[in-house]
Amino acid sequence: MLFNTAALASASLWRIVISFVLQVLIARQLGVAGLGQYTIALAYLNVSQVVVELGLPTLLVRELAQQPAQRLSYFRWLLAIQLLNSLVVWAVLIGLGTWLSVGPSTATSLWLVGASLPFYAVTAAAQTLFQASERMELVMGVEIAINTLILAASIGVLWAGGDALALIAVIIGTQAASALACSWLLARSQLLAGSQEAAGPNPILLLRQTLPFLGLALAEVLLQRLDILLLSVVAGPAVTGLYSAAYNVVRVAMKLIQSFWRALYPTLSRLQHRSAEQYERLQALGLRFGLLVLLLAAAVGFGVAAELLGWMLGAEYAAAGPVLRSLLWAIPLFLFEVYALTVLMIERQLRASLWISVFHIGALLALLPPLALLWGAAGAGIAVSLAGAVGTTTGLLLLRRPVAGIGQPGLWLAAGVAGTLAALAPFDWRLNALLAVCAYLALCWGTGVLAPNDLQTLRRLLSNREQR
């Protein structure tokens, strides 16, 4: 179990690192408009991949783990459904490129990126069997190899002077390589060999069963990509590129927040049944440590946003500083939103957890288009943070309990002082950031926000020593 968990976590972390490095390289080589065009294509691709899956992999991993003798029958059905659906979604992308006012370059990128979907259908079907058979190392191997190949091929394209469309062609080629690799591993692993039962699953019933899984998967991907989809329509590649430069920094933090609560999820689930006191204490400590780190990042980042983006991506991206300042405050809000989602799922309130995403997505749909039209990328950043506040408020109200960590005056004082020093201290921005970090930690220690035994308590809870 530990090996499988580590394999999936490693693949996910490697994907985040590769994605961030690639975005930095594209930003430097292709400029704001090129980054915007590439980011828009990826956003449509991510949503399309979820639609191609139809939620079937999540459902079938559970079913085939219990009925391994039916793998071959279900695999054939899964592959046929997802291949057919990939062609339908590809046609929809071509239609969207024609119907929406996204410009000829973005329209071309949409039908191009759709060409990777049939290959993705093969990959998704094979990886469903890998996960159902608890062969996560196969998933990890393919993910790491293909993402490394994407980075290497993209660097080659950029070195040769290629544009965003050439980079999208890399996605098609690497997705085809992924499909071939998964097919070879599936044959070599003998997961479909041996005694297999002839099963005839009802496609209509199967699709009905998968609707909740599809809804949750769509909600998750829309929370991360709806902003780009909306900007592609109301603002175009240039504004989207400026926004993306700031959002890519924030997105890394959000992925880490999700990983943080996923890591605590099994421990919290165990403690919820065994010890209500420890269950509550671990939640409180998770929020305290998370808020300590994220408020520091938001405060310091607020002060040095323009300089940081200019140093990391190039001088032209310093204009995205106001966007990053707005987006940074979505990070601590996201900590509480994912906390609420996690706790509601543990306590079997799945419908309530879905409402958090519904309100968040609804707020984003209502706020981002008008604010982006008024203030461009900066308005989009404000809209994303406000929508995050709506999602967080919804989650905390649905929990119907006090939330530890919010009402600590010392913490907010430390964040305010750190942000002021980072923005106004009369030194180089890197030295200002260092002074802000030191002041933040000193104030947290002096006001008792950070206690000496906090780390020891967290370690005891996670290792379950107190129960022993």
C-alpha cells in the first residue's frame, strides 16, 4: 500500500514540476501571447480529457479490484466507449473553435489538441487496469517517462524556434507514445491473461452509475481551468498569457495544498472512528501549520510580486505583478476550502461537499467575465480570489462548527508586518523578502502562534503513538 501511494504521489509531483518548468520556458521564449495560446489549449485539453473518461475509470477501478476475472470484458467496453467519446469531444472542440470568437490561432490549437484525445482514451483505459490491479508502479513509470519526454521535446521545439502550435503537436506525439507504452505494458504484465469470465456490462447502466464520479471530476478540473476557459473567450491570448504568468505560480501552491490534505485524509478517516479528540486536534494542527506557511507566502509574495515575476519569467512579465498580488490571497482561502471538502467527505456528506464546488464555480462564472472586461488580467485575479472566498465561506458554513486558526491576532499581525517590510523596505527585493520572513517567524514565536511542542504533537498524532 505504501509503495502504491508513493508511486502515485511521485508521478503527480513530477508532473507538477515538469509543468511549471515548461511554463517558465514558454513564457521566456514565446512571450505573453504565446504563453496565453498554449495555456488556453491546455485548459481545453484538461477539461476534454475528463469528459472523454466519463468518470468510468474511477468506477471501474473499484469494480475490477473486486472482480479481476472480468477485466478483459470491461476493458473492451471501456476502450470502445472512451475511443468513441474522444471522437465526439474532438468534433465539439472543432465546433467551438469555429463558433466562439477566440481568433484563428486559438481555433487551430483547439482542433489540434483534440487530435490527442483518441490516444488519451487508450492510455486512460490501460491505466484503469493498472490501478485496479494495484500496479501503480506502471502508472508512475509511464507518467514520469512521458512528462520527461514532453519537456525534452518542447525544449527542442523552442530551441528550433517553434511556436505554440508546434508545442501542441508535441502533446499529440507524446500522447501517442503514452498509448503505445501503456498498450505494451498491458500486454507484458499479463493482466488480461489467465481465466477470464465473459461479462456483458450494460453501457446505459454503466453510464448512469458513473454520473456522480463524472460530476466530481468535472467540478475539480473546472475549479482549476474555468478561469482560463473564460478568459480565452472574453479577453484573448495576450491577457490570458499575462494572467497565466501569475496563476502558474499560485497553481503550484494549490496543488501542494491538495496533496497536503490528501496525505492527512486516511489518518483523519481512521481517527474519526477511533478518537474524536485526536480527530479534532489533527484538523486544528493541519490548519495552523498550513495557514502559517501560506500566509507567509502570500504576505511576502504580495510585496515582491512584480520583481519575482520579472526575475523568473522576464522583464515584460513584471506587468503581471498586480495579478499575482490578487491571486496570492486565494491560496490561504483554498486551504480552508479543501479542508472543508475533506472533512465533509470523511463524514460522508458528499452532497454538501459538491455544493462547495457548485458555489465556487458559480461565483467564478458570474464575476470573472465582467471584471476581466473592466480591468483585464488584474480583474481576473480579483475575480478568482473573490470566488475562492465564496467557496471557502460555503464550506465553513456547511461544516457548522468553529474553525481553529482564523482568530489568532498574532498571526495576522505577523502577516501584515511581513507584507509591509517586503513591499516598503529600502533594499533589494530579495533582501526585503528575507527580512519579511525573519520578522514573520519572530512575531509568530513571540506572540505564541508557533509553540515549541506543535511539531512534536503533530508527529505523535500522525504516528498514532498516543493510542499505543
